[in-house]
Amino acid sequence: MGLSAAEVFDELGKDYEKAFAGLRAQREELDWLLTRLPDAAKILDVGCGTGRPTAEVLAAAGHHVIGCDVSPGMIDIARAQVPAARFEIADLRTLTYPAGTWDAVIAFFPLLQLTRPEIDAALAKFADWLAPGGHFLFATVPADIEGLDIEFMGRPVTVSSYPVEEFRRRLTTAGLDIVRERIVEFLPAHPEAIPEHDLFLAAHRSAS
């Protein structure tokens, strides 16, 4: 059994931000989103980590950003680094909002340490939370795995995921239209990291 997400990311802290600073695709997806948001959009950053780059970039563009993360250590760093956004300690498995709350929901890599039923529930919630015309940005490592014990940056973790087509199917079933998709190969800048193939998906809720 691996460490919990809170334990892993409390330990990693700023090392995680440094390891993934070179993931250009993440910033490119944010730049794409910025061209599609209304002024002063309400944005939820799920699994916000240290607040960089997601919350920092979006708050600097004048949007109202709330970041949530299960790791208290990450939230402390985010509050110090990105005072223009608001950050809360929260477990996405129990997090709730009314339907239509957010103009955008962003979930860059928070689902890997969940079980498959928890992944399904999270994706359905994220879709429900979007306002009409809202956007969902999602990133994960796609694979046909469930309850697999691995090492992530030197820490034991238990991970689950789905192949790309299953993520597509779940988002479509939740009422979203997939508008952007790509997979990039990336090697985190950490001595115990291994290359990974990262899936980035963007989906849209119809305004009607």
C-alpha cells in the first residue's frame, strides 16, 4: 500500500513544482483557456499543489481562482506564493459545490491516487460544477491500471487510471464535448523520476 496523496505531496513540497516546471504543455493549455474565458471568470483548480503555474497564471489574468489540495503543506506554499488566489485544504473525494458554480474547472493530475470508482465520481462532479459554456481542463497519465503499486519520485504510491478512450467516454457521458486532446512525453526533473506520457484533455459544456 502506497502513501496517501497528502503524505506524498507534503513530503515533496517545492520539489514537485521544480520537477514539473518544464512541462510546457500545462502552460500551453492554460494559454488556450485564457482566450476562451469571460472576464473575471470563476475558476476552480483541483489539486492545485504549490499554486504554480495554474492558479498564478489565471489570477494574474484577472480571474477569481480557488485552489484546493489534500496536502496542507502544498496549501501553505500556494498561499505564500500566489496571494492573488484563494486556497483551501480539501479532499476532492468529499468536495461539493452546487451545479453550475464554475466557469472553468481544472484538474491537472489529481486523480491518479484515487480508485476507479472515485475517478468516475470526480469526473461526473467536475462536469456538473461547470456553468453553461464552461470549460474543463484535465491531465493525467492514461493507462489500463487499477490499484497498481509504483514509485513516484521515490515515494511508494498506489495508482489507478484508464486508457484515453475511457476518459473520453466518461466526459462525453457526463454531458461535455471534448474540444482538445493531446499526449506529451515528459521526464520530470527529479533524480528518481521516470519518463511519463501525459494526457491533456479540454472539454466544454454547451451554453444551451
